[in-house]
Amino acid sequence: MKYYLVAGEASGDLHGANLMKALKLEDAQADFRYFGGDKMQAEGGELVKHYADMAFMGFTEVLLNLRTILSNLKNCKAGLVAYQPDVLVLIDFPGFNLKMAEFAKTQGIKVCYYISPKVWAWNQKRVLKIKKVVDELFCILPFEVDFYKTWGMDVHYVGNPLLDEIAQFSPVPEFRKKEELTEQKMIALLPGSRKQEIERLLPDMLSITAQFPDYQFVIAAAPTFTADYYQQYIGNKEVKLVFAQTYNLLHYAHAALVASGTATLETALFKVPQVVLYRGGAISVGIARLVIKIKFISLVNLIMDKKVVTELIQQDCNSKEIATVLASIVAGTDREAMLNDYNTLAEKMGTAGASERTAKLIVNFLTLSNK
């Protein structure tokens, strides 16, 4: 069968690649075209558009890049019509992908959505649209099933694909030596993979390094940027970079400063105490505060439905607050409490196998639909 996939971010590329791998096991004739990235391309098929040209963050940034976004939508629609797939598989990235779902339905193309849009956070009435334009919805957060049920929609909880990635991970034994790291305890800095995130958060992260002389700070650098790019922020600080090795870094880390997003959950699953940071454009955050209906921004706190990790947002994301909270989790009772909550979180998340479960459900849905 023919699959057209759309992933618009680095995380979507990762999950899309794992899903493609699983789909090939279920369907020996699987043929792929997709918007995605290097990881999906490594699984075969045809990469139509790279996510590096698609990911824009925040209301203001979307408006500033509206022409590019509209062009990407036009190209995606044209590609979908030309390819005529058996199914359109959408991976997260809701602003773009819900428009693609709506278009696909007008073309009589079946739609499966993997990694549900976070409609529980704001504008919950979008569920009504999802019910109309999505045939099968696969959720990766445990609480989403009950949320959709309140809107009269049955969805699949398939587990979280991060568990798949972590299960496949094997730490490099000589990681410290290969990366020229010392034997000091490491504090991992995860400033995100988008330029906007890095520009806003990395200076704050680096501002407190001198206050922790007994620790070495290591940045999880995104492969889409160069060492020189990061060096402009590092300056003369004794801070190391490791590229495309976030899991190795988390495996050996003692604590972490993490940009809000998927990385907060990854950090928790690696049992690394963390501080969650977020700083957005003033207009974007102002709008978000008016419309978002959730108590927390980090996935860890959302899944646990309580404060497990401290979230420092906007004006609270400053040197003084970061240093204070970080000091509380490198040792002592706050650290122990967080690690205990992480154990409960792991139980809630379930087991690896999200990609395989989703692939089986998609192929089964298509097989039954085609009879």
C-alpha cells in the first residue's frame, strides 16, 4: 500500500522513521512519500520536503513566515493528489496537519493521525473538526483517551514512541573519554533544536555556570547547527558541546536544564532531575495565556497531574531562579522526591512498542476498509 506521511519537526521525523520501519514489517509492499527529515529518509521512499523548512514556533513567528507556510501547504496538497496514497498519515504538527487532514477528506483519502493534536490545551472545540476529518487517531499520552471520550470520540492509546527510542538506546561506555569530558558530575543543557529556542534560552542556561564550579556543563547540540553557532553564546566559559548524542548525555547526567517540550519527558524517563525553561515572544505568550487551558506546560507535570518539575516561564526564566532551583535538585530531598515521582511516571507511561502497535492498527484499518 501507499503511505503519504507528514512530519514537520525533528521529533516527528524520529517518530515517523520508527513508524515507517514498523509499517514495512506489517506491509511488505509499503511505499512512502513524506514531508520529514533525515531519519525518515534513511527508511526509504521519497522525501518531498525537509522539516527544517517548516518548523516555526509561536503565533508571531507563524505570522512572519506565513508565505512559506502557505507555500508548503500548497506543495503538500499537490503532492498528495499526484501520489494518490491509500492513507495520509499525519504526525503531530497540528497547525499544518489538521489543514492537510481536511483537504485529504475532500479528496476521498483516508486519514490516520499519529500523536494526537494537543487540543486539550486550548480551543477544545477543535475535537469536533478532528471527528470529521480524521478516521483513526492514535494517542501517546495516557490522559488523552479520557479527554476524547468526553467528546464522544474513541481513540487508541498506543503508548509513547519515546519509550521505543529509549529501549533501543545503548550507552557509549567511553562517552566521557570520546567527548573529552572530565569525571565531574555533569549538568546537561538542552536548549531545544529550533533557533528561536536556543537564542532565548541558552544565554539564561549559561549565565549560572560559574555558580556551580563542582559540575561540568554540557550542551546537547542540534546537528542542524555548527559548533561556531553555539560558541557565540559560550564565549570563554568552560562548557562542552556534544552533537546528536542527547541520550548519551542524559544517561550520564546528574541534572539538567531543559527547554519545554518533548525533551522534558525524555529527561524524566532517563531519571535525570531537571528544571524546565520556557521563554517565548511577548505577543505569542500573551495570546497563549489567554487561550491555553492547562495548569502546566511540561509533559511530566501534565501526565502526573501535579507539579513534579519546576517550570520557569518568561520573567521567571532568569539567572537567579534557575540557579536556586538547580541547586535544590543536585542534592537533597527535592532530588529524591523528583526521582520517586519519575518512577510513578514510568509506570503510567507503560511499555515500549508504540510504533509497532500503531502500524498494526493502521494496516488493519486499511485492510478492513478496502474489503
